[in-house]
Amino acid sequence: MEWRWGKRRRPPAGMTAGQAAAVAKLKELKSLLNQGLITQSQYQADSQKLLNQIVE
């Protein structure tokens, strides 16, 4: 899936495209958790991996 930021398709200022994609995936994970489609432990494991990508 390609994430888009307006017409220019650029990530928010100060973020790389990979970091912005990880943030979008974190939001998707939270939505899945809220819908009961994944467990809390799945959310924590996957979100930690994404957070590690963001800070690298």
C-alpha cells in the first residue's frame, strides 16, 4: 500500500517516507486493536517493531 500526503506525496516535515509509513501503520494497528481484530499482545509486539523503525 502506498501512503500519500497531499498532491506532492511527501511525508510530513522532518520525517522520512519510511517513518511516515510506520506512523500510518501504527494508526492502522490501533484501529485493528480497537475493533477487536488483534490482541493487546499482538498490538504491543507489532507496534514496538514500528516504533523502532521510526526512531532509527
